[in-house]
Amino acid sequence: MAVKIRLMRTGKKKQPMYRMVVADARSPRDGRFIEVLGHYNPRTEPSTIVVNNEKAVSWLRNGAQPTDAAAKLLEISGAMAEFKTG
């Protein structure tokens, strides 16, 4: 089973918010997921990024592949640096 770390869109029309989730690669964007790692709100100034780095690093060590957007957010939160050094 291929596992991805990706963003799941929530919020109202024209007011996006995102959850960072671990999901099977075959499931749809807003479909089933395994675990919530955090959330991202691009509408605040500055953008709000909350990520549980311990969970994210453990999933990365177990082989989960982040999408491009999720990888950028993990880089900002410091989880990718933790993953690369440990």
C-alpha cells in the first residue's frame, strides 16, 4: 500500500483551509485518511501552519511520500530537517 502525506481541503466555498493527512495514494483528495498530522490556513496573515512533527517524522521514516505542497509545509515546520538528520 502506497501511503502519501497530502493536503485535504476543508472550509467553505472560496474560503479554503487544509488538513495535512496521511492517506492511501488511491483514495480521493477529500476521502478516507489514516491520520491527521496538522492543519494549514493560507487566509491568515501570515499563514498558519500547525504540524505534529513527531508524527510526521515517524510516517516519513515508515516510507510515506509527501506531495509537493505537503513537503513545502513540512520544510517550513521543520519536520523535513528532523527527518534528514535523524
